[in-house]
Amino acid sequence: MKWIVDWAPAALSVLATLWQSHKGLRKDITSAQTEIDRILGRDPLGGTVTLSEGLSALQRDPLRVLVEISEEDRTVRVVSVKLRPSNE
């Protein structure tokens, strides 16, 4: 059964800014965002790392997102996105 993936407006804004300001990473950012959506839409509980109650993380180079997962209504909300430092 699929999950609904929703990006908070602030997270989408940051994603767009990252894409615009890092021309050399555009292909990687787009691929990572597509893969993040795929993972979250299929199995967010198995594809993320729990940070605290209600907040999980997922990394796909070069991005790291923080998400809120609602099992009750099978939705995942991306609340934060950032570039992952290359030395992590």
C-alpha cells in the first residue's frame, strides 16, 4: 500500500534554492529528490532513521531530509531539506 508524500512549502523553497544555486549538482539533486520520493512513497518506516518521536531522517546524496511520518493516515511530510556535507 502506498504512502502520500507531501513537501512542506518551506522545504520545497529550500530545495528550489539549492537546485538554482548549485548548478554543478543539479542532476544529483534531482536524482536524490526523485529517490527520496520513491522511498517515502513505498516504505518510509523502513527507509528512514528515527531521530525522535515523530521525526525521521533520510539521506540520498547530496540531500538529507527530515520527515514526519503519520502511520494513521499513511502520509509523510518532508519538513526540512539540506545539502549533506561531502565529508559526512
